[in-house]
Amino acid sequence: MTKPIQQETTAAYAAQAALSFALALGAMVVGVAYLPVGGWVRAFLGVGLLYVVTSAFTLAKVVRDRQQEGQVVSRVDQARLDKLLAEHDPFKVEGL
């Protein structure tokens, strides 16, 4: 059996994702800081922004964990199939 090719994340892609996240977060922080509203509204929006950011990280982790779990189950199933195929003798006759 052939092993499926796994895509590796390049360093450039990881850097782009981190830079994009930092830029978006920085823009939102500056936007909330310079919003022409009172302190309570600004604080509420800041806490809301932190909640959205932490929720996004949690969601990304859950999606990654589910994907890895699926890969592990697939590997176990593949190992069982490989074992059955290795032990199978098509020329073996039972009961003679």
C-alpha cells in the first residue's frame, strides 16, 4: 500500500498567517481605541474583541484536533487491512 502524501505548511505561509493576524488585531485595537465613544463602550468592545480572538483560537484547535483524530483512525484501519492482507493465503484450502 502506498502512503498518502501529507502537505507540509511552509514557513512563508505560517509567517503570512501570523502577520495577517497581527495586522487585523492591531487595526481593531487602534479602531476601538480611537472610536469617538465613552470609556464603557470602548471597554465593552475591547472585551468583545478579546473574546472573539480567544474563540477563534479555540475553534482552530478543535478543527485541527478532529482532523488529526480522523487521520489516526484511518491509519489504524489501514494497519488492520494490511495485516489481514499479509496473513491471507489465497491458495490455502481449509478442511483437506
